Amino acid sequence: MNFSENVTLAGGNLIVTLDTGGTVTIAPFATASSVSGTYTVGPNQTSADLTAVGALALTGGTLKDTAGNSALLAIPGGYNIADLKNIVIDTTVPTITSVTSATANGNYKQGDAVNVTVNFSENVTLAGGNLIVTLDTAVQWP
């Protein structure tokens, strides 16, 4: 976050509350006009476009400029996270919605191909391995 001039946070923390329910805590710092913190996504914390909710908050302490004026904690219009970035937080775990086959009903013998399709609740990427589907014939595909 950027301030219009140098400020000092003394004796407390600066808290940014996010629309996911998570927070960013910024520890006391000496004179600076720009400070940052890290948000670690927690379980079930989702957001279509990550943004800070309401004004910043202080947990004790002061946030003042060099003249001793307290900083305003309101986020100016047009300068919130969602105004400047498009950060999507998705903590919904993809699930298998069905396992189907386009192969016609019938009797098949050794060497015949039966196509199997696995459908998921959202797009997934398989990296570094194979998806193994065990059929009731005890044969693994692929």
C-alpha cells in the first residue's frame, strides 16, 4: 500500500481485511511511504476478485507522518486491490462428477477398446503422471 507521504507505524499493527475473510498484518515500521504484507490463502477463502473490505485498521499504536498527523485509513476510490489487479482465489476442490463411456452397450472381448471419460466439476490439469481408472474387470486404463 502506498501513502501520499512518509508515515511511521509505532506500537501496533496495521490490518487489511480481505473479502475472503483473511487478513494481512503489517508490523510496525519506521518512516516509509510504501509498505507491504503477505496474504496466505486459508481453507474456504474464495474471491472472484480479491479486494480489501472497508478501511484499514490499527491494533493499538499510531500511524503518523513526520509532522505528527494521523494517517487516514480509508482506501481511496479506484485504488483497492480489485481496482488494480484481477486476483481470483479459488479454494473449491475439484471433484469427479461422473465416469462415463461413449462406447455402445454390448459384449466385448479381449483386445476391444472401450472408451472411458472422466468428468470433473471444473477444469483440471494433470501434471507428472497418469490418471488411473480401475474398471470392474480389474484391468487398468490406460
